[in-house]
Amino acid sequence: MRIDKFLNSVNITKRRSIAQDMLANKVVEINGVVVKPSKNVDVGDIITINYLESSKKYEVLLLPATKSTPKSEQHKYVKEL
């Protein structure tokens, strides 16, 4: 699954366009490497989002099969580190 779709489907970002904008501004990394929106995510990857004041890290636990998942089930797909 593409990183921009993944961030949106597991509710890390509210809209896919926000995820694409973050990727265009090079604030998203997978395993320490800045990535483009077309980069595929695999189970076990560490996603880092660098905000202005801080950064958040997530470990990919499971790839969603559907386009969107309920926010209450986010813990099944990612774990915040």
C-alpha cells in the first residue's frame, strides 16, 4: 500500500491530500529515509513524521484491506513509539 494512502486509511492524517502535502514537503520518513507518495509501506516499517516542534514515530503492524478504518481500530494497524 502506498504511504499516502496508508497515512489516510489508518487515520494518521484526516485527508489523503494532507498526507501528499506532507510527503511533498519531505517531513515523512520510512526507516530513516525521506520518501515520495508512491513509496510502498510494509509490515514492520517505522514511519517518522517530523513536525515543526516535535516528531512522531509509528510502527506498521498490519496493512488495512479497506480504504478507511475506524479510528477506534487504529491500534491494530500502527503502534506509536
